[in-house]
Amino acid sequence: MPGIDECLYEAMTLPGARGAAIVDWTSGLALGSVGDSPNGDYEATAAETAEVARSAAEYQAFAPVEDPDDDFSPSGTGDTGGTGPAGGASGEGADPKGLPVEDLMLTTRTGFHLIRYVETTFDSSVFLYLWLDRHTGNLAMARLRLRSLAERLVLG
């Protein structure tokens, strides 16, 4: 089971990997980072990707609350009991384990940005971030590898 450093270095072995980080999406702080940063500043990149991760986790447009009485609900169960997808109006205390969002992919003219939420046994708000070169990166392979890394990552 890899720790933070091992996880990041393994992510950087992917074809086209330019940079990787493990970020706490509630604080916007990087727990670790390796490689380059899209804007040249690791702290700013961590804060900016945390904003994107929070938006997807908190806003119903990205992760709608399932209504148990809705015939079109994917599972027919899963109302979180609150006004927001994480059980509260603002999504405070949101836990990726309880959200339907698994990962996010953002494409730009020059690269791919992947965010993979990490599920842990404690109340975690951590995600893996990977920046890939658009011309040499393999988005499908990167997504699968990030899922595997997120499942094996040991935080502690």
C-alpha cells in the first residue's frame, strides 16, 4: 500500500504526466506534490483544484441528490436527509464516500486535468490530482491508474 510520496511518484510514471498532487479539498492545501504545476505555483494549483473539487462535490448540478420517491432515481434510495448533496445546505462536512462523484476530467488545449476523490475509513476530504500533456498522455489509462492508486493509498 503506497503512502503519499510513493503514490505521487507512481502517478508520474504515466505517459504524459506533467505533475501530480494529493490535495485536501476543504482547506485547499497540498499534502504532497511532484513534477510541474500548470501555473508554476503548487500552492495556487492546489487551491484552485480544490475549488473545482468542492464545487462538484457540493452542488447539485454536478452530484444531484437522489430522491427515494423518484422513479428516475438511479438507485431509488440515498436521500442524504439535507438540503444539499452532502446533507447540508452548503455541503460542509461533505464526504466523497457519500457522493456520486468519483472523478473529474477537465480538458484544455494543451492538457488533461484529472481529479480522483480518495475514499478512506475516516472522514476524508482528499483527492488525487494529475496533470497530463494532451499530446502524449493517455486519458483512459490515467483514469484507471488514478482509481487504483486512490484505492491503495495509505494516509496516515
